[in-house]
Amino acid sequence: MLPSLTALSSAGPTTAALSTAAQVPADTVVYGPWHGAFSPWFLLFPLFWILVIALFIFVARRTWRRNQHWAAAQGAEGVLRERYARGEVDETEYRQRLEVLRNGDHRQK
């Protein structure tokens, strides 16, 4: 039963708060709206941030791998392939220089 408005106004805010709190069932005050059970919404917030971090790591690793592949392709063999494609070196010179690069022998023959 709700107290009347005239009783609340004359009694003051402290008495009104106490009388309203006395009308709420004790298990709602102690346990909350789920009565002590686990809320499924609690999992969504950590799951969201885990997915955001995992997506960030995935994109970062993919970008790094692409940069590594590109840098490796632009090495000495890449430059030699480009020169051969442009016609600056003939096939025999290309094969000789490619063999030198792959064997790691840096001496001039």
C-alpha cells in the first residue's frame, strides 16, 4: 500500500524513502533483478572487446606479411628480373647473375 501524498510531504524525504524501501521485496534488494542468477548480457561486453582486439591483430599481421613479401620481391633478384624484362641484360648474363645471387658468391667472374 502506498502512503498518501500528504503523509509523505509532512513526514519529510527520509521517512518517504524508508517507507518506499520497506515495500520492495527483500530478495530483489539483495540479489537484484536476476535473483542471484548469472546474466547472459555480462558476456557480450568482454566478447566484443576480444573480437575487436583479435581483428586488429589479424589485420596488423596480414599487413606486415604483405610488406615483407613485397620487400623480398624488391630485392636483388627483383631488380635483375626487371632489368631482364626491360632488355638491359640478355639471357646468358641474367642466368649468370641470378646464379651468383642465389649461391651467395659476390665475386665478379
